[in-house]
Amino acid sequence: MAKKNKNQRVASEELVSNAPLKNADLSSSNAVAKDVKGGKGQKNKKDKKPSAGARIRKAFKEMFSELKKVNWPTAKKTASAFGIVIVIVLFFLVVISAFDYGIMQLIKLLMDASVGS
């Protein structure tokens, strides 16, 4: 017989876990009882779709509850970030303006040289 690694399983072996199942009801009698109560042709109150107004209210309620969980920055942090943005924008304004001025002078030089020929 060949040696078997501890990670290999034979097809007839079942995978067993010692971890407890959360909210598990594995009894077949309970599953049968649920099927009998529900019935295939009957609709439960839970199966009904809520009205459009109720769904909109629920959506807004959930949205506001999520907004309460947001970690909003303080005024000091917001002002600091705003200052950094302004400094970066001004820096790139100067750099782009310098390139624009240089290209304009180069074009003017080329135009004057071509007219003089």
C-alpha cells in the first residue's frame, strides 16, 4: 500500500471540522415542518414587496445612518488640505506659464527668421 500524505484524502473519507456551526439547524424534521407551514401556493406576508414610499424611506434612513458613521475631518485639517491644494495649483500655474511664454518666444523668433529670408 502506498504512503499517504496527511494533506491527501481518500475518496471515501469525509472532511470533518470541529468548528461549531452558527445558527445551524440540521434536523430534517424541522425542515419538513417549515415546508408544510409555508406551502407552495401560499404567499407569506414577508414575501410581499414593500411599497415604493417605504423603500425610499428605508433607503434614506440607511443613507443617513451610514453618513453618521463617517469620520469627518476637522476644520483645521480641511484648511490645511485646502492650503496644500492652493500651493500646488499656483506652482503648476507658474510652471505652465513659463513653458507657454518660452514657446511663444520661440515661435516669434522662428516667424521673424522666416519673414526676413
